[in-house]
Amino acid sequence: MVHSLDYTTISHVLDSWERARRLTTNFEQEVGVILFQQYVTAACPNRAAKFPLSHYTFAPCAFCHRLFKNDPQCKVLFGFPLDIDTDSAELLQSKRFLMHAAYLVEMLDTSLGMLGPDDELLAEIMYDLGSKHTRYGVKADMFPQMGKALMVALEAILKHTLNDATRDAWKKTFAELSSEMIRGM
């Protein structure tokens, strides 16, 4: 449960989140794009070996193309028709992906802002969010990969400033937040 997070854990998470925010110019989009890109890399390791992170810019066009080639069902999750051509200009020039990437980070930011003082309300909100995401086709088995993607995104933004205690704090916090969402599914 979210209420099991102690002050030190929350402090590590919030301090590192704030550092990441200061190091980027468009925090929500930059972190969101990295998150989704890393999610696909983790979910499809055979593709990641062929196309490492350094192969791509963080532009949404390259990422959407990779995401939808690897997992065509993701097109529907992001509001694109299943039969859309992954090489089409319509898809590759869409701003929809950036909107989703930014929204994910905003949602995480809001959740982190609620850590501590009102854990029961946060747990209830995460439960409801899990229920809502079920309607979009999100499955419980997607969360561990997203947690790994979050850690890679934080490493990419913060470079080598994350210590073991902060990494552990993030893993514990993500596990608690996502477990509340999974309960709602």
C-alpha cells in the first residue's frame, strides 16, 4: 500500500524528480517520449538489439514508428486505427503521441505530488485510474516493463547522479503506485 512509503523513500523520489524537471526544457514531453520508447525496448528485446536507444532521436516520429511496428495493438491504445500504415505521413507527423507522452508524465507528477500527507486519497485515485486504464486495454503485466522504462528515463535525464538509495526508492514507489492501479483493474 502507498502508506507504507516512508519519509526517506518519498524524499529521494521527490528530490530526484525535481532535479530531472530542472534539467529539461520540456519535461513532460521529453520524459514521456523516453518512457514510451523504453517501454517498447523492454517489451521487445529482440527489436532493441537491432535498434538500440542511440539509433533513435527522441522525436515522436521515430518512436511511434517503432512502437507500432513492434506492437500493432498499441495503435488502438493511442487512438489510431489498427490498419493505419506505420510508414504513413499521417501517423509519423501526428502530435497525438506527444500528447500521450506528456499526459503520462503529468499523471505521474500529480501522483508524486500527493505522496505523504494523504495516502488514502492517493490510493483511491490510483485504484480508479487502474479501472479507467482497463477500458483503454492496459493490462497488469505492462506495469513491470513501464517501471523499468521509468528507471531508464530517469537515468537518461539525470545521467549518473542517481545513487542506489534513490533507485531503490523509485522502484518501491513505482511498485506501490502501480499495485494500487492493478488492484483497480
